[in-house]
Amino acid sequence: MKRFSTFSLYLIILVAFQACDLIEYHPYDSHVKGATHLTYQMIQRIQDACAEKDTIRFAQISDTQRWYDETQDLVNAINAHGNIDFVIHTGDQTDFGLTKEFIWQRNIMAGFKMPFVCIIGNHDCLGLGEETYHKIYGNDNFSFNAGFLHVVCLNTNAFEYDYSSNIPDFQYIKQDIDSVPPGISRTIVAMHAIPYSEQFNNIAEYFNLTLQKYPGLTCCLCGHDHHNDVIYPFKNGVPYYECAAAREKTYLLFTITKNSYTYEIVKI
Amino acid sequence: MKSLKYKFSWGTLFGILFFAANLYPNVLKAQQISTPAETHLPDTFSVNTSAKDISSYEQYVRRYRKFWSRLIPSQFKIQYAGSIGIFSASAGWHYGYELRTWETDVFLGIVPKFQTRCSRATLTFKQSYVPFRFPILEQFDFEPLACGLFFSTIFGEEFWGAQPSKYPKHYYGFSTRIRSNIFLGERLRYRIPSNIHKRHNSVSVYYELSTSDLYLASYATNRYLSLWDILSLSFGMKFELF
């Protein structure tokens, strides 16, 4: 009898632990278990690891919404490359903005051996998704320095806010331009929606003029359109590299040095 | 010119229900004034006088009360979790074979605020089917299967039923506000002996596993997700009045 009761106690504890993950108050409840405020931690890791480097190599993935298997394959492929300093996800990790979608994607991307940062996409803003994003990752505008390279990540989904918020946030961009440390010779700007897309505010020209103030503006990265492309929206020599959705099973690989940079589409 | 097209809103629905609920006491009041003091109020449940003895007015009121008395909730539930709030409570009706096979419940739930701006309310319509009941022990019944579906809506300006008109066609092909869910569960029912019951004639405890449309859409196309990832567990109690 005693053996039986001990066994049943173990069983109850096991079931209770299993059941903990099954408790959900609402699909949009923003109740996040596990790692949070990832952007800050990742930025620290990138800045420490890349401080002295002459060549920065990073990968870009985008639009991984509802393609969990493909995202897992991308994580494995980028890890297998072995010489990538960090990964930038240019938005839309969720399809519906559900809290669990954020958690599944976070858990898959936690498999990256290198640090990664995620930008907010228009699908991530749905429901209470924006607030879940803020909890898991942090601010939707942020920047970091990888050695000589300055990377700026911006929220450009103005359409989701009815154009009523400061998106893109020029106040933030101006402060960031002013606080770029000496020794930075290149800047890359990453965002989800490209200027002139339906998500972007109708101040694309001003956005372009403002970005020109960054030291050595090299290129811009974006996603949103689900296919690989190189676009020159302002015809001024600054390319916008668009990364395909995870469905295409490709990632973009950028190798940046002080004198030159290369870009390639890697098919896995 | 303003379009006359009717647009559904919860406010209108509540307004109609509120209006209907207010009619009932007014009828009672009118009846008290008009009926002489010595006659009894028309009783819904025991009609023993023949139609000849009572006035057409009383017949009407009797029918009226009988009709609306069917809408008196016959059961209440309280529930923890289950994707419709941390706690939710319902009023509902059971009907069908032996008056217990089918259940319809209307839940009000509370979603805590966690990281968001404020806590929110949910409203849920739930239809259950409970086909089997096996007596165990003296006063207990085991119901091995309770299944059905529920539609849940959450209140808040961040959510929409269909995509707002600002978006191009088919930009977002789903609703963030309304979740359609299916569930499966089991119940244990205790029939309170008639010499000791005070308010309820039976109390049940239940658990249910449910999942929603968006989770199923995610699960269908990904091997990464297991069934446990998309399931939501809830615990609850049901109180039957009659």
C-alpha cells in the first residue's frame, strides 16, 4: 500500500508538471514563460564578441511565420556554417501574433550558437503581439556596434498603428546618429517593411535623407515580401536587400569588411 | 447619405437582451395592479384550473411566464483556464435525453493583464454533448466523454472580428477577436441526496482539453509542433439546480 501511494505521488507530480504547460488563460494573454528581454542580452554578446574583428559575417532570416520546420532547418544550417557572428531576423516571426507562436519561435531560435536579434514585423503587432514582443525581446527600435559596423534595427510597420505613432521613430534615429561612437565606418539599417511598401509611412523620402547622416551607410535589410530581391527604392546607390520567407529555405549571408562587403543568397 | 446597412455590435445585442429582461418585471407589476387581491398570481408550474375559469388576460400571462421560464438557467459553471480567461463563470441550460445530453453555456471570463496595458474580459458561447453516464458508487456518476465546441470573443480595441477596412483585401484572412475551439473532457458527478441538498441537486467536477482554430492551422503544417503544444487544459465545476 505504501509503495502504491509513493508511486501515485510521483505520477501526480509528473502529470502536474506536464499540465503546467497546458494551462493557458488566453491565446493572446502575453503570459511568457522562460527567457525574456533577449535583445539586450544578445546585443551585449555581439558587442563583446565582435569588438576587435576586421571582418564581420552575419546572416539574415525573415518571415518565419508558421514555418516552424523550415525555421528549424535554417537554424541548423546557419549553425553548421560555423563562421557567422550573429543573425538578424527581419520580422514576422508569428502569423497571428499569438503568445505561443512567439514562444515556439523563441525556443527554435534559442538553438542558434551565435547571438540573434529580432525586429518586429506587421504580423507580430496583431492583437497583443506587440506587447508580447516587448516582453520577450525589448524595445522595437535598437542599435548595436559590431566592431567597426553599426547596425540599426527599426520598427517600420506604420500601417499597423494607423500612422498615428512615430513610426519610423525619427526622434530615436536622430539620437542614435548623435550617439554613434568614433571608429564606426559602416552602418547597416535593418527593418521589416521597405520604404514605399503599404506598411511604410508616406515619409519615405525624409527617411532616406535622415539615414544618409549615418557614417558609411552601406545597405539596408528588409523582409515582408517573402522573396529574395535587391531593390533601390531611392535610386541613390543604397541597396535594400530583401530576404525571402522561411518557406523558400534560404538565408542571406553578409560579409562586411572596412573596404568592401559581399552578399550571397544561401540555399539550404 | 448614411447607409442603412445593419452592422452587428455587441452593444446592440446586450441592449436587446436588457430591454427584454426589463419587460418581464413590468408585466408582473401590471398584473399586480389589475388582479383583485383575493386571486392568486398565475403559477407557471401548476396549471390546475381549466381555461374557462380564468380570463384571457390571465391565460396570456400564464403562457408568457411559461415561455420565459424555460429561459431560467438550470446550471452554473465555474472554470479555471481553458483559453477563455484565468477564471470564468457561466449560466446555462441542459436539455435532451433525460435532460442531460446537451448543454449550452454562456461564460464570462477574466484575462489577467500580465505584460499588457490592462486586464480583459471574454465572452464565450459553449455547446457541449455528454452522451454517456455510468453510475459508480452510491451517489456518483462518471461521464467518460464531454465534447463540443465553443466560440470565444475578447474585448479590447486591439482585436477585430474581421480585418478593418483600411487593409487591402485578404491582407489578414482571420479574426483576432473570435476564437473557435473544440474540446474533449471527462466529468465526475455527485448527486446530492434530496434530504441534504440546499441549492443544487448535483455538483460535477470536470477537466477539458481544448484547442483553437489558429493552433490547428499551425499544427497541420508543422512536424515541429506536437499535440501537447496546442492543447489547453481547464478545470471546472458544474452546479445543477434542476
